[in-house]
Amino acid sequence: MEKCTKNGIDTSDLYYDFDLPGDAYPFGDAEGMDWVPDDWKPPKKGDPKFLPTRMLGQLTMRNQLYDVTIKAQEQGVDVSDVLIPFVDEDGNACDPKYDSNQKRYVEIRKRLGM
């Protein structure tokens, strides 16, 4: 997380930006759902959306993408067609070739000959 902050990488999408009221269950009424842990509470604003392992993976990939992008800029490799927004201003999904950070990372590495 510190490296993301240092590199100016936005991580706000990894945390909830809203509160669910009281004991609201996000997938409908929790009555009769015995599999829900007794101590379960709805997420509150600022709570992580993922468990620690997946969160680490998300942060690691974003930092690796940042590092390889800087390397591409230093070598003069154009990657502007890869680093496009995930959705356009109308909310439509971007090119599926680059719809994840992993796909973007692999494409930039290919262009760098890595």
C-alpha cells in the first residue's frame, strides 16, 4: 500500500465507498441463511472489498504495471493504446484485449521484449 501511495496509484476502488445500514445483507434477506457467520456485519465505508491475499495481489499488479510503464516511457515505447480507461465516458467497456491490469502488463512487457 505504501508503494502505491508513493507511486500515486489510486486504490480507492479496493475499498467500500458506502455503508450498508444495520444488519442488511447485500444479496437479499439473510433470514434462513444459516451459512452467514453469526458475527457477520455489513461492510462500512473504508472497509476492504477483498481478503488480504487478493488485496496483496491487486496492489502488487498495480505496482508492477506502474514499474513497467515507467520503463516503457524511459525506452520511448508508446503504450498509450494499452493504458486506456476501463470504461469510456458513456460507461461502455473498453477493448477486451486490455480489460485487466494483467493483460496490460503482459502487452507492455511484450513491447519491451521482456
